[in-house]
Amino acid sequence: MDLDVIHLLIAWAEIKAVQSHLSVKDLTMLVASGGRGAGPVPLPPAEPGAVLKADRTLRRSGTFGLGGKILLAAEVLGGFVAI
């Protein structure tokens, strides 16, 4: 079970991947009602040092979560903010 990403598939072709909002309890309920896993993640693993895109929402404080850490956007962007 992947708790981080939901892979949207049509005819087993990935349309897009979105951040999951489902908990273990939600997934358990889906399986109990006839749902089934889609199999392995359709995306290849990232190469070491690869650049990855991450869409995050900033909190009012200017911080965001990524990889289990809280980061300050101004530090990451060097003081520049794209709006």
C-alpha cells in the first residue's frame, strides 16, 4: 500500500499521480468493499541526485513540509517568491 501517492489510471495507463489524502483505515475500508491494489508503483525510482518537482502549499508563516521536514520558503528561494 502506498500512503503517499494515488496513481490515477485509465486502462492501466497512468494519467497522473497526486498526493494521497487516504489513511491506512481508508485503504482498509476500500479493500474490504472490493477494491484492489493497482500493483507496483508505475513510476521508475528517481536516480540519485535527480531533480524532482514538488507542489507544496505554504502556511501563513511561509513554511512548508517536505520529506518529513519543515522548511522556510524564503531560505529555499533565497528571498525570491514567484507569484
